[in-house]
Amino acid sequence: MPTIPATTLTEATAAIEDVSSRIEDVFARVGRELGRGHLIFKELNQGLATLSEELSGAEIEGAATALQEIAARLSELAQTLPAESALLATIGTSTAEASSLLKPLFKHIGMITIIARSARIEAASLDGDREGFLAFTQEAYDLGKAVQRSIEGCARDQQRLSEAVATASVRQKEFESRYGNQLVSESAELGEAYGGLRDQRSKSSHVADLASASTRKIAEAVGSAIISLQAGDSTRQRLEHVCHGLGRASGPSPSLVPEPVTSDDGARAICLLQAAQLKDAQREFGGDIGQIVRALTAILHDAGSVVGNGRALFGGEEGGSSSFLTRIKQILAHALTLIATCESAGRSVDDALAIVEDTLGKFRQAIAGLADATVDITLIGMNAGLKASHLGSRGSAFVVIANELKATADQVSAGAARLRPVLDGIERSAKALRELRVQGDPTQLANLEPQILQALREVEAGNERLDKLMSRLVDEGAEFEGLMNSAQGLMTKLGESSATLPAVAARLETTSAVARRPQPIAQDGAMLDDLFARYTMERERDVHREFLQTLGLASVVATRRVEVVETADDGIELF
């Protein structure tokens, strides 16, 4: 019977079996948690990639285009405000000048009617062709009164024009001072938002690529972890073989077929062999645990990178994932309000322009009528003076009156000539102002409202999807991290438990130590060959051969096996 204490073998077997059972339990739990974690991350990754692809497509492009167009329009509107104000001021100045030119015309036209009345009185005192002279003077009087009525109408229109231009100018200046800088800043913010959306579109595509790359990396890490998990079963089998060997060293178990009895040297040899196997198994297993922990760390790192990229892309932390898109929504809504304000403020300018255009037409018509009337009055005066000159001294007074009528008509004609370029200037300014109003018409911006509202709806829909995804990234990301940390913790504790195996091996070596090395007998050699035949891993066989060499022994089974495995060896034998 072996001289090794039974308690030593029993305690060693119990310690080894405890580690073996923990390996089986821990590796099963880690496998489940790894599978669940990988499923969570895969779903999150797919969700992020899908949203990134959606936001890199047509809807974000439509929103970005709307932002760019509105920004450009608001910028143009801000640039035209000073020009519009300047043109209104020019029109106001020209209107005032026209008013000053109308006053002498009123005086001269009034003089025509007075002269015509005086000529009528003088014509009544003439003896020859009195009726002809009366007809001349009546015609001149009628023409003067008609022109006077036309000019009075122009004066009323000019007053209405002056008031409209003054009102529009005041309101324009107020609007420019109040909203000019706001238009510039709003345009700049819209431009920044446009750039932000385009950047986000580009980043979305980048995140989709990162998500795809992360999926591949995690798949590789999971594959590595799964392969490493197979090492758990290999180690468990090796520990079972060690326990079997220790059982043989303790003596034959009760059986109807008696087993050969192991000699003392044979028992010590078996214990030393199992100690060597135990230390080698623990060393290999420690490396496998390290590989698994590194794989789990890589998975955690890649998962964290994807979540971080998602948060960086959409400007969100916990509780504020949609801040960027919400800001765009606010900018668009503010742009609508500003557009409505611009449209309201521009009505006074449009009203003034309408009055200018209407008044200019009446002025042109009145000036044309005034020119015709002055020609007719001049001809009447000339004809009347010529006819009166034939009457000699009796018609001399009428000749003077006729010459005065002609001179006054000439002054009216000169006044109309001075008024004409002023009206031309007003017309040019009004035309330029109308072009600016058409170019920067807020109603054109208002026509973008459907596109803006559509962009708002798209941004809102993106917000909702983003909120859900970020909530999942937070909640399920935390679960994923917990699973991976749990798996790491389990593997670390298992590593600590397996670290007791070298101590067990050391006790076996101490118990089996003698002054001389063991010298197993023939039946012990057969038992060692039987242990060799049970091995399923080539590493066990290598340790066995190395141990036999230390004893100076050779095994026919071990040698024959070498020849077989030399042709093809993958390091692991499946059974």
C-alpha cells in the first residue's frame, strides 16, 4: 500500500474538484452574459447606424437647403435695408423739391387767369371785332382754370405722397435700427445651423462606418472570447485527469475485478506527475483567463466608443440628447417670426411706392397738359396781340396784356421744365426701390414657409427617434457595461481560485519527496501508460513525457504516440 497519507490525497482531490466545478459554473455564466451583451450591443449599433443613415439622407439635406436659402434671403434683406432707407430719403427730398417747384406754378397759373380776366375787360371796350377778342380771352381763361385745377390735384397728391414717404421712411428707419442687426445675426445663426447640419450629415456617414467597423471588431473579440472559453473545458478535463491519477495513487478502489496495487515509488511518481500536470494546467489556464479578460475589455472599449460617437454626433449627454436639433428647430421658428415681422414692416414702403407710382402718373399727365396749355395760351396771346396791334392806339393796352399773358405762360413752361427732372429723379428712385423690394420681398421668404414647416417636422421626427435611441444607449449601454464588468469580475475571481492549484501541487510534491527519486516497478509503468492513454490534450502528453525523462524512464505507449502526432498536431484533441 502507498505510504502517502490518505488525507493529503483526499484534500488535494477536493481542492482540485472545487476549482473544476467553479470553472464549469463561471464559464457557463460568462458565456451567457457575453451572448446577452453582444446581442444588446448589436441592436444598439444597428439602431445608431440606421439613424445615422436616415439623417445623412434626403430629410437632413432638405432641412439644410431650407436653412441655407433662408439665411441667404435674410442676409440680402439686411443688406437692402440701408439702401431702401436711402432711396426713401431721396424720394422724400425730391418730393419736397417738387413741392417747392409747384408753388411758383400756382402763382404763375393764377396770374394767367387774372391776366385773362383783365384782357376780357379790355376786350369789352374795343369797338372792332369785340366778340373775337372776347373769345380769345375766354379761351385763355378757360385753359388757365383747367391747368389750375390739374395743378391743384397734383398738389393734393403731392401732399399725400409726402406724408406716405415720410411715414414709410420713419418706419423703415425704426425697423432698420430695431431689426437690422437681428437680421444679420439671424442669418449668421442660420448659416451656422446649415453648416452644422451638413457637418452632421458627414459625421452621420462617418458614424455609420465606425458602427460597421466596431461590429466587426466586437465580433472578432467575441470570437476570441468564445475560443478562450473552450479552454475552460480543456482545463476542467485536465483537472479530472489529475483527480483520477491521485485516485490511482491512493490505492485500488473496491471492484469485482481487482486492480494492480501501486508500489510506494509508483504512488510517489504518480503524485509528482499530477503535481506537474496541475502546475502546467494552472499556468495555461491563467493565460487563457488573461486572454478572456482582454477580449472583454476590448468589447467594452468598442461599445463605449460607439456610444461616445453617438453622443458627440447628436450633441447629447444624458437628459439633453436632442439639444442640437432642438436649437435648429428654435432657429427655424424664429426665422418664421422674423419673416412675418419683415412682411408687416415692409407694407408701409409698398404703400408709399404705390402712391409714388400713382402720383407720378398724374404728375406726368398734368405736366403734359400744362405744356399743351401753355403753348395754346402763348399762341392765343400772340394772335390776340397781333390783332390788337392793327387797331393802333386803341389796341395798345390789349397788346401789353397779351404780351404779359405770353410772358407768364413762358414762366409756367419754364417751371414745368424745372419740375420734370425732379419727377424723373423720383421715378428712378422709385424704380430702384421697387427692384429692391422685389429682390428682398419678405413674402418670398414667407413662400418658403411650407418648406420650413416640413423641415421642422423632419427635425422633430429625428428628435423623437434620437431621444429613444439615446435612452437605449444610456439604459441598455449601462446593462451591457454591467454584464461585461460582471463577466470580468467572474473571470478575475476564478483566476484567484485557480491560483490555489500551485499550492496543492506543492503539497503533493512535499509529501512525495524522498532522498532518492522514485523507481517505479513494471506494474507501475503499466499504470502510467494507462494514465497517458486517458489524455485528450497534447499538452498533457508533453508534460507526461518530460516527467518520465526526469525519472529516466521510457514508455512504449508515449513513444508510439509521438510518431502518430508528429504528422499532424493542432494542440487540442476533440473527443
